[in-house]
Amino acid sequence: MIYQLICSYKNFPHTCKKAEECQPFVMVTLARLARLTLAELARLADQSQLGSIITAHFIIEGVNTSFTSITPNQSDNTFVHKPDEELTKFRRLWWEEGNIHPQAKWEEATLPYVIAEGETLDEYEHRTDEFNVRGLWEWKDHKVIIYELPVKHHENFICAINSEIMEKCLPVKRTDASIGGLGATRTRADNSGKEADASFRPSKSRVQSPNGSNGKKEPWPNLVVEVAYSESEQHVLDKVKNYWLGNLSRVHDAIVVKIGPFSEDDEPPTRMQAWHFCITDKRTRTSEIQPRKYFEFGTHDKNGNPTNIQPGQCVINISLDCLYHDASPGITIPRQLLPDPIVLDFLLIRTEFLRMY
């Protein structure tokens, strides 16, 4: 039933020869129709709620509603979405002029979205500097791909968690053991260019080229933070596992926050999830790292039920040994000035975030 509905939908790619080949297209299409992430869609499918949601959409919208085409990106197993010619023209203005044009209808865009192809990494970095774009675009295989949009919720949460981390490090400010906030400093590795939403480290010695975070000698951050709103949960977790913590010589700890669900009415997100990864938990060079900690800390859980989170219930602990990993020679870990571990209470971060609404 679901496959028949989707395959009757306008512009659905009828190139699959077998049902199992169609499944990725169907999943992405269903997610677009129901305005869900793929992870949320999978959960609904397990709960047998999928048919009623999609059927209701077809009844309301009709099967002839216009839809953008979907093409697979073979290099990283994601799907990129290509809109019609008119939208493409206006959306490309963000790349060409730094202009987020109202007729681009970014609020309706399905991510990931390829905004430019055939571009060099140098040109990508030049434009991210020129247009002050950080943590939203990524460069890979000469394509510039948008995974996140510069919306209020995303930027507000970055500010809230960045402020909490820097406040915890205030006792060592203006000392040799000071922790620097590097923001969304660009990095180069694995034939790609990425920026975290926030990053931190102490003073560190330069490394041997080309192992640095800039593809040369710049040391990597010790702690990065990734905040996802319009970006999918799967993509942000893959980025942390395979890029930031891709090997033992890059980032030491990573915090991932996923806020949602997406709202076109600018309502504050109610569901919030957090993961903490530490490179010391990577058992072998080829094994997939597992989160050290995961919890939900939103005002409502995944089922829409109100939560009653108490102080100290949802915390991430950052060890000083991790935060000061590979610090410059002569720097002593300031155990007399900072608590070990540094405790980040996400109830406090959530409260600060929601003050903006």
C-alpha cells in the first residue's frame, strides 16, 4: 500500500528494478511527506503508525503535489535533494552572494542539499569566510552540501552550551592553563572540510604536517560540540564518529545535541537529546565508537510526555585529563583550580536556552 502510494507520487524516481532498491527512496520520500527525520520515521514504522500518517497526507494534499527529486550520494550513503529550476536559482544566491533570499524558501528545503558542485576546498573556505558561514555547510568531493540552516533554535543552543563551558573554565582564565574557545574553526581531513559548532582546547604544540586540523600543522581541538536542529540525527552522529573521532590523533571528546522536532511556526523545541563521546572508549582503530553517555533532557520526551528533570540528573562529565590532553609542555593540569571532572548540567543549559523564548 505504502509503496503504491509513493510510486504514484509526482516525480518519484522510477529507476529501481527491485523493491529493496526502492526502499531508500521511499523512506526519504515518506519522511519528507510527514515532515519527519528518518530516525523518527523508523520509529513510527516499528509502531505501525506509518500508513495512517502517509494516507492522511495523500487525502489532504493529493497525489499531484509538486515534489523535488531525490538522488543518492554514493560516496557517503546520504541522499541529496534537488529542487526545481526556479528554487535552485534563488537558493544558489547563498553560495554566490551570501544572500538568503526569501524566494529561496529555505524553510521548505529538504536537507542535505547540494548548493554547489565542482568547487575547490579553497573556494569553499573563501566563501565561508566571506559570508560568515560556520557549521552549516560541508565540502566533500568538490560538492558544497548544506546540512543545517541558520535558524534561531540552532544558534541559541550553541550560545547556551558555549557559555556554560566557558563559565566552568573561568578559574583558569588568563593563566597558562587557560582553555580557549575556538568557535567553529574550519578543519580539513579525509578529503573534506568541516566546522564544529563550538570547539575548545588548551595551548597545544603544532603537529607534523599533514596531520593537523587544517591539513597542515594546526593542533586539533580537544572538545567539540555539535548541535543539530534541521540536520538529521544520523548525519551528526556519523560526523562525530567518523570525522571528529575518526582516529586517535584528532578530537578527544565530543558532545552532540539534537533538538526538535522541526517547527515551521518557530515554536521552541521540546525534545532534546545529548550524547557524550570520548576517544578513550574507541577499542580499536577500526571499531565504531559508542557513546559514553546518552540522555533526553527536553521538556517532553519522544512520546510527547512532559519530563520532570531534576538538577544533577542529566549531566556530562569532562575529565581534566581529556580536556588537557596533549597540552603544551610546561602546562600542568590545574587540579587546584578546576573540579575534576568538569560537570555540565543540561538542565541549566536547557533553562538558559529557553530564556530566549
